[in-house]
Amino acid sequence: MTTPRFTLRDVEPSDVDAYVRMRCDPVMMAELGGPRPVEEIPAKVEADVASVRAGESWVLMIVRDGSTDVAGGVVVWTNTDDGEPYSEIGWMVLPEHQGQGLAKAAVREVLDRARREGRWGPIHAYPGVTNGPSNGICRSLGFTLLGQEVIGFADTELVANHWVVDPHA
């Protein structure tokens, strides 16, 4: 399989429609507790844009070369566990772009950027235990599986695999 060509760009206020496609679709959100309400999306995009502008997170939209349409996204942010901060990554790719290596290539590029910029430290990922493609991305990009955990996401408890990678190692 050839590596798909794409650009990663910061989230923009105009990305509401892409967020709706990714976050309000039952299939896209099946591993994340179900679809989010459409009325939440404009505020989520606004908060993400503000977080990026403040340098607090990377919210990167995947845009295939030759297109202006968003194919998905990769996000890195600081989370906390018992008051201790750690870096977390998550990704989504829209159905028509899945199975083509796009998510893996985009996550690899984000990890490479973290290494080049000396940012984030070890990065944790929590794909659902039944999310074969995302667990495969973690495995193939050198993440280490720490085990299964019950995590909270959007007022839902999910069973996830806990992976970690240090892009600086």
C-alpha cells in the first residue's frame, strides 16, 4: 500500500461540518459511547480552536492532497489522572477514507512532529478494546500496551486498551 498524501492543518472555525460528520454519526462514535448531540458541536469547535491558538493542544485536521475536504483528525492534548498531567492522542478518519492507511500515516506524522519539537513527552492512547484498526495503529507505530482500563469519555465509561509511546526515545 502506498502512503496516502495529505496535509495536517490546525482546526478552524469553519470545521463544524467535519466535526458533525465525525462526532454525531453513530458508526463513527460506536467505540466512544455513541453520537454526540449536534447542538454541542459549534461550542466544541470554538473551544478546540481556542486551545490550539493558546498552544495548549494540537487539533489537526487531515486533508487529502488535491482536496479541501476534511478526511479526519488527530488530536494531542494534556489530560490528568489523579491530578497528574500526561499527554494523550486520539484520531478519527471518516468512513470513505478508512482502510487506506491515512490514520496511521497521520498519527506517525504527529509523533514525528512531537519528537522534532521536543513536545508532549510520552503519549498515551486509549482505543476501545474492540477497535481493531486503532489498536493495530498503536501496535504498528511502536506503542507499548499497558493493559485494559475502564475510562470515562463524554459521560460514558468505556473499556479501552491503554497504549503509550515515547516519541523522543
